[in-house]
Amino acid sequence: MNRTIVQMVSRHPGSSSSRASSLASSDVRAEERDYLEQMERDAMSELTEANTSKFVDLDGLKIHYHEAGKGPAVVLLHGGGPGASSWSNFKGNIGELSKRYRVT
């Protein structure tokens, strides 16, 4: 892609090779910045039990919940029983729902 930009600029009437080089290098910097920003978003968007885990204190009771995403709220309630937890019940759904909703 960078070579194409350099070729296009250098073919343009009145352009100089230094201008073409400058445009190509600024394009590389923008691509690198975009790539690094996407990697950071991907790392932050990896949903784990640890990075979605939160607590609230309500009248002296410490309540644990998971939260991910932004938007209208969707509350997922799980049943009880041995080994039952919100994460074990909903970890397969939280990622997809959190793309459009604030999942709790």
C-alpha cells in the first residue's frame, strides 16, 4: 500500500520525491498507530472471569457480579446448585451480548 501511495504522488504533476516520501512515512505511522490501537482494544475486549468480576456493598452485604459492554442493560440471572456461578453459566453468552449491551 505504501509503494502505491508513493507512486501515485510521484506521478502527480508538481510533486517531489521528498513529498512522496513524507506522505508514505506518515501513512506508515498512521497504520502502525491504528494497528497498536486495535491490539489494545482486542486485549481489553478479551473477556475473562477476572476482568469482568466486580463487587458492590449493599447494606453490609458484599455482592459479586460480572459486567461487560456498554449500552442498554441486560441482566442475566443464574440458578443455584453445586458449582453454579454466573460465569460458568453465561461465559459463552457474555461476549456476544456485550457487543451491543451492558451485560450484568
